[in-house]
Amino acid sequence: MQHYVSFWPILLLGLIHSFGAKLKFLTVLPRSIWLSMAGGVSVSYVFLHLFPELNAGQKHIQSEFVGEAFLRHHVYLMALLGLSVFYGLERLVSKSSQKGKSHVDEDQKKRPEPGMFWLHITSFGIYNALIGYLLFTREEGPLKELILFSIAMALHFLVNDFGLYEHHRRKYSTSGRWVLVGALVLGWVTGFFIEISHTLFVLVLAFIGGGVILNVLKEELPEERESRFWAFLAGSLAYSVLLLSLG
């Protein structure tokens, strides 16, 4: 498949970062049903599509490193690492606000200090670059796989946008979102010049899977979000049915 098909998913994801947080009808309490549904879709994709793919990748890794007992669960350790990294990052950002290491924004609420803002955006920039690269590599498989991955990531990016905007407001609007768009495109373009091994590809995929789970749940679970469980469940069930019917 020619490497232009994934340009359209990249364009879609870039537009979400560019304008997603500006969709005012989503910035409501209780939490918008659309954001909760988007989170449900992302998580169902990870559990029903990504993890089975990782299981096949795990078998490949074991065949490549015969006798290495440590690698028996290597893929799942990477997923755990992805979850842990973004959990630790979220705690750092939250503590930066709570401990007074922050500044008061235009809405009279404390925001994380500038250094923490750049750490947050840089981390998500790397995350975006990896997803951009994965989108490029998805062109090697069936078009269906690219579409399913793109839909899940598009809705996941929408959830991430509102989380980052909630933390940083003006800084995210003026600079942070453009860094994420640039990182996404950079990851995609990198695919034209660098081809990684299947083993490394599987490990990157596992890291992203763990990150998706944490980044969705951290937005849904806090009490102050007043999240809609039924909407999360509806999104999860609807995409699960779609994935299983196409499986």
C-alpha cells in the first residue's frame, strides 16, 4: 500500500489537537457524554484489539530470544511501564498545583509551573510521535486495521486534549497543542526514513496501550469530573461489538 493513505488519519488527529479543546459544548459538568463515550471506545480498542495483537507479538519476541525467561512477559511489562509513566506524570502535575509551585491563570485557578507544563507537553509529544509512527506502519496491514486504530486514537486524542487543557488552559491553547500536532506529524514522517524491527514495534505498541488505559481512566475517575458511567459503558460496548463483528 502506498504511504499516503495514513495521511488522512494524521490530518484528522492534527485537527483534533488544533480545535478539539475549543469545542465548548464538551466543557460542561457533569462531564460531557461524548468525552465519556470517547474514553470507552479507546479502552475497548486496547482490550479487544491491541492486547490480542500484543499476545501474538509476545510469541514473536519469545521465538527471537529463546532461553530468556525474563522476556516471557516482556510485552506486558512494557504496557505496565506505559501506564506507570503516565500515572507518575499525572501525579507530578497535580502536586505542582497543590503545593503552590504554580501560578494563577486568567480564570483565577492555580496552574502548574512553567517547567511542569513543558515536561507534560514533551511527554505527550513523545507519545504522539510514537502514535504517528504506528499510523505509518499500519499501512503495511489491512486497511481495516488502519481505520479501527485511527478512530480509537482520534477519540483518545479528544480525551487527552481536554485533560491537558484543564491543567494548563491558556498555555495549552497558545503553544502546547501545536507542539503535539508537530510531534504527531514528525512521528509519521519518521516512518519514511526509519524502519524498526518487529520486536521494537510490538514493544512500542504495548507502551502506547498502557498509556491509553491510564490517560482515559484518569479523566473518568476523579469525583469532580462527574463522569457519566453509562456513556463510557455505551461507547465501550458499541465499539466492542464493532470490533468483534469485524474480527
